[in-house]
Amino acid sequence: MDLRALNARRHPYHRLRHALLAAPIALIALVTVGDVLAPSDVHLGPFLVAAPALTASFAGPRITGFIGAVAVLAQVVVAMVRSSATDLNHTVQIVSLILISVFVTLFAHLREVREKELVQLRSVAEAAQQVVLRPLRERIGPLRMASVYLAAEAEAQIGGDLYAAARTPHGTRLLIGDVRGKGLEAVGDAAVVLGAFRASAHQEAELSGLVAYLEGAVVPDLQDACVEDADGVDDPGEAFITAAVLDVPDDRQTLGLVNCGHPPPLLLRGGRVIRLDVTHPAPPLGLSELVEPGLAAQTFAAETFAFEAGDIMLLYTDGVIEARDDTGTFYPLAERLAAWQGTNPRALLSHLCDDLLSHAAGHCLGDDAAMVAIERLG
């Protein structure tokens, strides 16, 4: 799903700029006519300063300066009609209007410079997304898929949430995860996990071996990023990555799942939502040292679930289920998924995105959110 389209949906304000320009022009016309027709002891000219000030809130410096010049010209016309442009009262009004127009035009210039910087940052973020978080193909083997990433910050395009798919000779392997933390460090950790997955998904015959490889790849990176506790000692337990790794074979209507502390996948079958809860969840990636040595071999054991033709499976990160409305209620993902009547993964994610943003207070998420919908075809 196109992130730029989602951002435009979340920020429709920019599309109204041209329409908003009519407001300061109408204000100048009304104040000018009213001031000319008003009694001699009533002066409406000071209200003209609102026109350039209002324009500076949504337009660039050129348009703001133009509106300011029109306002000054209108004030001069009013002064000449009512008395004289050299009248002390009107002279003070004209000079004040010129100074305020110059000030707000400078403000509009600084804001435009800032907006250009944000546009450049978005372009860099989109390029990074294409490299780090590659879009999933719509069709892989017997699977039809769709994915979406919703950044908590409007200017960001990617954070610590991640997903990937890899085609193997026997089926398709899927990964979804969430790096603890935010910012560039989280993006770097996500890139490490995705790189390790793409490198080993075709080589490891068993799903447990693949997850063990991911664990071995991320531990050194997370240890380098350890944070200090209250005593100034590095605490490796503060850095980890939750993940769910799946293996969907082509010749069997099942799937293998290793869940490393991640929210369980949801399976939509005939209007029912089935939680794929594993019996023995593995620890998040980066925390294998917390497992007892005698249980290390069983840590990443895969569990099997039915995945039949027509089923749709939803993978998601905790940013989805932790979104709150104005009353503090969490987003009821399973309930909304069960109420959905469609059959297309892309349509499902479009529906959930709209519904999630409508549910979230102020249409802003508290954390990044990623979703992947997978349908098993007949």
C-alpha cells in the first residue's frame, strides 16, 4: 500500500491551501468597503493586518507579500477617499501595516524553508524504506499478500517495525517483527534482522535453524547498542526484537510458526477469527542468554497450524492493538477483523487502516504499526 497516499489521507490540509487564499482577499474587500462607508469617527483599517497574518499561516512568502501589498494599497485608497494619505492617523496605520506585512512575510519564508527540509527528509526516508523495507509482492506461490506500514510520526516513513517474505523451493517464509526503541537506531536494528532473514531464509532447511540464525545475527548488534541502567552498567535486557517467523509450504495446507514474544497472528476463516497462540513461545531475539542451557535446543521449535484455502492470515505489530481512542480504549483488532466481509488482502488492510486511524485519538498513532495480510488460494 502506498505510504504517500496514506499520508495524504492523514493530512488533507495541504490540498486546501488554494481555497484558503480566498479568505484574506475577501477580508481586504470587506474591510475596505466598510471603512469607506463607516462614519468619520470609526476606523476599520487596523483590521487589514489580519489579511497578511492569516495568509502567512498557510501560504509561502510570495503570496503573503502580495496579500500584504494589496492590504497596504487598500489602506492607502481608504485614506485618500476619507481624508488624505498624509493624515497622521492613516499614516500610522499604513506604516504599521507595512511593518507587519514585512514581518509575516519573513515568517512565511522561514516556514517554507522548514517545509522544504521536511520534504527532503521524507524523500530520504522513502528511499530508505525501499531499500530496508521492500514492498511485498502481491502474489508469491499459492499466496496472495498485501502489506502496510503506518508511521507514528507524520514526517517518518519507517521505524523499528519490519516485515519480509522469501520464496524457497518448498514454500514461502514470512517474518514480522518490532524493534524495541525508535529513531535511527531502531531502523538500523531492523535492517540487521531483515538482512539476516533474506540471507538465511533460502539456506536453513528447518524453521528453527532460521530463527537461531537470526538470533545469532542480532545479538552482537544489540549488545553494541546496550543502554546503561541506573548504576551505569550496560543492560543487554533493554535491547531486543520481538518477531514471528512462519513457513508456509506449497504442498500442505498448514504453516509452521515460531513466535519470539510477538503478538500472535490472527487467522480469518469463515467469519471466525482464530488466534495462532503457540504452546511454547520463544524469547524475543537478543534475549537467548536468558534461556536455560538445557532448553536451548527447544527454544526455537516450530509449531504447526492449519492454513487452508480461502483463509486469510493477518500479521501485525503491537502498534495496531495498542492504539487508543479518546477514552483510552485499545483498538479491538480481532473484533474488527471478524466483522469484515471482504475476501481480498489489500481491501482488508485498506479497511483496517481507515478504521484504525479513525479509532486513534486525533488520528495519530502512539507507535509505529505494520500489518501483513496473507490469503491462501485454492
